[in-house]
Amino acid sequence: MNNPFENALEQLQRANAITSLHPDILQILSHPNREVRASIPVRMDDGSLKIFEAYRVQYNNARGPYKGGIRFHQNTDINEVKALALWMTIKCAVVNIPLGGGKGGITIDPKKLSKTELEKLSRAWIRAFAEIIGPHKDIPAPDVNTTSEIMNWMNNEFSKITGDTSGAVITGKPINAGGSEGRGIATAQGGFYVFETVREKIALPASCNVVIQGFGNAGAHAAEIWSKAGHKIIATSDSKGAILNSAGLDITELEKYKKVSGSVIGFPGSKTISTEELFALECDVLIPAALENQITLDNASQIQAKCILELANGPTTPEADDILFARGIPVIPDVLANAGGVTVSCFEWEQNLKNEHWSETMVFEKLQKMMQTETMNVFTRAQELKTDLRRSAFIIALERIKKNITL
């Protein structure tokens, strides 16, 4: 399996090769400012004690406090967290918000924990890292397998430890606990604004056939948003497998079905296919919305999508990028396409600091304007430099970060 941190560093170097930033800047951005590991003890429901490995990587804060989610996943390790933290640093700079990049995680399959155990673990994560986080230091948020309820426990634990009641230390909270309107669907909504901004420029039809890998938070919301806008979702998947209906899946019914059955597999009217087949389907848009390292040297030549929009972090390896670029398949990169989540997290942080609450209309108006502006910046720069959209996004981010680094 590719090391995601090595992939992230390679993306950094590939962008730098086109514009040649100061070598010292590249060196600084090739290393996180700080990596913190903690062993978290949790008393399980059966009375036994288990120790969980937890991480927080504070990558770079040249543009503002560290910002990034906390991932609960059995395959999470320090290299994955470092990669995600570097991508967050780039992402915040791409959409021009006043934040740096960080990421956290615990190596755990949360499905194997009871709700009580999950709450204990979440609160223990905050106790382990309380000294290094804060509204003006480092602001965690949800990521894979972490929810607004988990963010609420964490926020509550932080206020108990520190007395800080602003709520600005954690974003992605429930609305009644200081969360922002629109935060739940912000990643997918932001991705849609990006897609709409470039759709005609990359010669896609008004109504597209869409394949979405992943039917979790980002994937399910994307299916809903694209479907409501008149596009046809022909295939999707979850951890148990993939389904196809060339005539289009009924997303509302599929969501109900998954809630009851626990998977998309077996949805009436659909055909079960493999993940390999999913990636090779002929479609207008392929949206990877699961984990990293999904589009690789092994399957990039089989892809028949006209465009790839990355709602997941790091789904395409550098080798795959080269194959897709040579084949004329634009990849709208994660550091732009899924930045709607962190942008609305930034709005939530601002609202908490000012003790304000913005309407969903206001949140999405602000989000749409920012995503459209930065998408055009990335698209225009890619054309000027005759390069792919990922290198273009990284170049813009590196230039912005460089302005804030004093050597």
C-alpha cells in the first residue's frame, strides 16, 4: 500500500518543480511542526482496560491556527495523519481561509465500541491533547467515523478542563451546541459549487451520469445534491461492496434502505458489482468519496469517466495523476473539491468567536462565492502553466503560505 505521506510530499515536490519556490520553504513544508502521540486508556463495558493509540499532527500554522479533523479508523496511523495534516495546510490556503493545517486520529474500529465506550474514548482524546488545542491554537473537527455528537462530547470535555465556553475549539458541533447551519452537507455542497463552476469548461453535459465511490457522509450528501440538480447517480458503494443501476438509483429510497439494512448492497433494482468494476464504469463524473489510495497505477488506465472530482482526501496517487492527465481526464483535486467542509468549519469558528449564528442561506452564499472564486483561480492557473489542476492548486497554496513564513 502506498504511504499517503510520501504521496503528499511528492505532490508538493511536483508542484514546486513547475514554479520553483524558495528551497527553504519546500523544506519547511516537508516536515510537520509537531507530531504528538498519546496512549489513551479506556475502561470498557466488561470492566477490562484497553489502551488506544491516538495522534495529533500540527503541520503548519503560518496562516492561522492549526485546523483539521479527527479520524476514528482501524487503519489510521501516523503516516496517514501526517498526510491529511499536510493536505489540510494546502487546502486552507487554496480556499484562502485564515487557518493552518492539522489532523488527528485514533487507531480504532468505532463500530466495535458501545456508545458509552465511544464517549469515554472521545473525552479521553481531548484530555490527552487539551494543552495543545484551543480556539487560537488548534481547532479539531469531524472526519471519517466521527460525528457531531462526538464533537459535542469533545467540546464539553474541553470546556470542563479549561473553562472555555466559546465552543470555538471544535467545529462540526450540533446546531444547538454552537454548530453552523449547513456544516453537515458542506463538503458535498462545496464540491458541487466547484463542479458547477467548471462543468461547461470541461465540456460536460447539463445532465451527467455520476458514479460515487462511498456512501458515507460526503458520498450520500453528494448523491442527494447531484441528483436534485438533475444528474443521474448510476452507481455507488460502501465498505461491503458496490451497486449499479444504469437507469439511475433512487437516492431517497437508497438512503432509507441503507439505514435499515446497514449497506447499499441488495438495493432493489440494482446489480451488485465489485469496486474494480465501479471504477471502470463509463460515466461523466467519478466521485471518490471514501479513503485515500483508491485510484492508482493499477486502475488509472481502466477509468472511463470524463472527469474525476475528489470528495475523499488523497484518493488518487501521483502516478495515477500522470496517467489521467495524459489521457485528458481532468482530476478536480481534493484540496479544492472537498474544501467546503473546512470552509464552513471556519465560518463556525468565526460565529463562535463573535457569538453569532448565521442562517443556512448566508452560509451557503458565502461558501458558493469562495468556492467559485478559488476554482476559477485554480483553473486559470492550470491553463497558464499547461499543467493539471492539482499542481495548480498546490502552487497557489504554496505562494500564499510562503508570504506568511519568515526565514
